[in-house]
Amino acid sequence: MNNAQTNSIESESDNSIKAKWLSLAENFIAEFGKNAFDNWIAKISPVSFNGFELSLSVPTRFIKEWVSREYLDGKNRIIDGQKIWIKKGIKQIWEESFGELQSINLNIDEQLNTVALNTETSVEIEDKIEDNVVSISKYNNVHALGIDLNPKYTFENFVIGQTNKLAFSIAKKIAEATEVDTDTNPLFLYSGVGLGKTHLLQSIAWHIQENQKDKVVVYLSAERFMYHFVKALREQTIMEFKEKFRSIDVLIIDDIQFIASKKSTQEEFFHTFNTLVDANKQIIMACDKCPRDLEGIDDKLKSRISSGLIVDIYSPDYDLRMQIIKSKSELLGIEIDNEVLEFIAKNINTTVRDIESAIKKLVINHKLCNEEINIANAKNILKDLLKISDEAITIEKIQDVTAKYFNLTVEQVLSTNRQKDIAIARQVAMYLSKKMTTNSFPGIGKKFGGKNHATVIHSINKIEKEIEQNDKLRQDIFNISASL
Ligand code: ADP
Ligand code: MG
């Protein structure tokens, strides 16, 4: 840590705004590119944040004018009544991570000698991030529209566990196939947010780009698909648009839920989809819901996108969380005590994205403050994330949500009633309590009206067997865990 920086860190809040700002470096680079980042964004220093207003400083008037004009606020367009960011600014990027901002103040501070995103410590962190940004031309046969593919999103970097191994192996199989297998086409991949869908989709793109250079791959979000479609309509280049999309070998569309309620985009997507499938081209989609639960999507499109293989990813279980934490901390070049690893794995049981933010926060704080990472400061640094997990998953909450889902009362779920639907709900709730909390078998039994641990184990085994062959139950369990 250099001296200038040590001096500038005086208070807790000063630290936390710096940490917040630093944690956005990757997002800034992804949105503006590395050059703009180095030339402008890295010259900005965060000064204060009061929950509504963010104050930033820059060293010269020229930088102030440039940043104000080019980077503070994004440009949006309203399409189908929705605000779509064509280009995001610092404000939107901040808001995506930390919630709404009333305004940003940009001041000149000629004394400014600490450049927040350019200090020694942050450079180390960003070195790890830097090669994240690759320009489109470097992809050769892969066209990533409106986004840079993340070089870290590869199969090699994907940690495999019980909850994602099916999705992983199918994605890998598709990426390796030289011919389209109708069993896996189209592939519809779904899960809650932050569980690795985008990571897997991009892994497919990277893999094909390295191994099958003759294939044309297009990777884009459904939002981008709509953007190109609307643009083509406006510029009367719809024929080229159709041509372009219909000459693809592998079409990868992320966040397909975005086209819900966008009628004309759906219509166009339906045609593109049919043409590609009929020509035996591979389509891969990711979505935050299973097709059945997608609202605002035309039935014929819905049945078309569900006509191939549908695969889901569940929330990571304890073992996978441990593996992921180990792998992510190694990638960031930091060793974290086993005790702290276990603490994070036990307490952050929501999404991989949350686990990742936890590790990043710890690393940034460690590097800024030079403190060792132990459970006490981890608790403090990860307050926000831990709160989410605590609130999200308790046995009581699982019982409540499960009971509601099956139209039962919590009392029924906790009772000894052996009526089939009640017994299943009870077993499902026990199963989820084991999967989603860190309670022991006896602990779970106690909270289920004092059942013994053998009953709990028996129930969980039963559900585990049942979901292998019962799609409906599997789906029910997914829906319940999603609403948890
Ligand atoms: P989604 O698209 O499902 O919302 P992402 O693919 O964006 O989720 O994943 C969120 C973050 O978690 C990414 O940084 C991704 O690399 C990471 N991630 C998710 N699953 C895994 C995994 N199994 N192994 C390693 N990293 C993962
Ligand atoms: Mg995603």
C-alpha cells in the first residue's frame, strides 16, 4: 500500500466507499473498454456517498467536462414501454450494484494525488480482471453482440457439483459436437440468477471458437436481439437482419425472459428459431424461469423453445460452495483460512454470485487495509451478504413456503398425518432444510414437531430417489427453492 493511499483512508466510511468504487472496476471496463477506463475513469476518486448522492473528484476541469459529457449518465431508449440502456454510464453501473442514486456530484480537486482505481493495490486486483475484455474482432468466428465475452467463463473455470453437473455436461457435449444432436437441440437452460448460466453459455462459445473455427457462433442476450431487430426495422434493413441471424451455426441467447410481452420481437424470434432448427442448427437459450412459468410469451413460441432439452441448475450445496470459494480465492491469488472458508460456505448459501462478491469484498478489504482475514472481520465486511442469506433460508421459512406451495398449513406439514399430499410436503420441506440450511438431521427433526433423526434421513432419501424419476416433483422443488 503506498503512502498517499494510506493517508487518504481515514474513516470506516471512507474505506467502504473506496471498496465499493473499486469493486466496480470490472464493470466499468466491460462497459467503456480498457482505454476509456485508463484515460478517464481511473482518474476519478470517490469522495463520499450518503445513500442518495455520490460525490466524485477529478484533478482537472478538462477531465471533469469530458467525464460529465461522456460517462456520467447513460443513454436509453424506450422500447415497448421499457427503458433499455443502449449505453450505460457511471450512474447506472453504480445503481446495478448498490441501488438507486439520486445524483452524482463531480468536483475538481487539484490536490488530488490518489487515483482510486490506479493505486498499487487496485492494480493488483485489476490485473486479474484486465484480460477480461477482448474486442469482438479477436473472437474470429464467434460474434458476441453488445457484450465482451469473459475469458474466465470457460469450462475449465466452472466448478462442478451435484447441482450443476447435468447442465455442465450437456453444455460441454454441445460444444464438442461436430454435428447437431437432435436430443439436445434446442437446449433450454434455466435457474435463478447468479448460478452459472451465462458462464456456461460463454464457455460453449469459447470452446467452439478454439476447436471448430469454421462454425459461426452468435452470442447475445435477448435484449440485444430485440435491439438489433428494432434497429433493423427503423433503418429498413430487416432483410439483412434476417439473413444475418439465419446464417448462424450456433445461436446462443442469454436471458430469454426479456422478450416476455414483446410481441413483435417474439414473432421475429419465432421465425428465426424455426429457420435455424429446420436447418439443423444448434440453439442454446438461458432463462431465469422454466418455460412453463414464463408469462407473456406466446404459446406457440413457448412450445417451440421447450421442444428440445430443458435443464436446470440448482442453488449450490455446501460441498459445491466450499469448492467454489477455494477456486475463486485461488484465482484472486489469496489464501483464506479453512475456518473462514467454512464460515462463508455455511453462511452464504444463496448464489454463486453472492459467494463471489463475498470473496471480492474480502480481498479488496484485505488489500486496502492490510488486515488478515479472520471470522470476526469477515462477519463485519460481509454484513450485507450475510443478512440476505440469514433472511433467505431458515427452516421456518422453508416450512412456510412449502406449505403455501402445496396449499397446506404449516401445522399440517409439522403434524404426523400420513395422508399422501401432506407427507410429501413434509418430506420436501425436510429435504430442502437439509439442502439449504446447515442444520443437522436431529436439528431438523426437532423443528418438525420433534421427529427423530432416522425419520428425517428416511424422508430425505425418499425425496432424493423420487426426484430422479418424477419430473413434476423435481419442478415443484425447484419452484419452492426459487421462491425461497
Ligand atoms: P447467471 O447467468 O445464472 O445469472 P452467471 O453465469 O453470471 O449466473 O454466474 C454468476 C457468477 O458466478 C459468475 O461470475 C460465474 O463465473 C460464477 N459461477 C457460477 N457458477 C459457477 C461455477 N459452478 N463455478 C465457477 N464459477 C461459477
Ligand atoms: Mg446470466
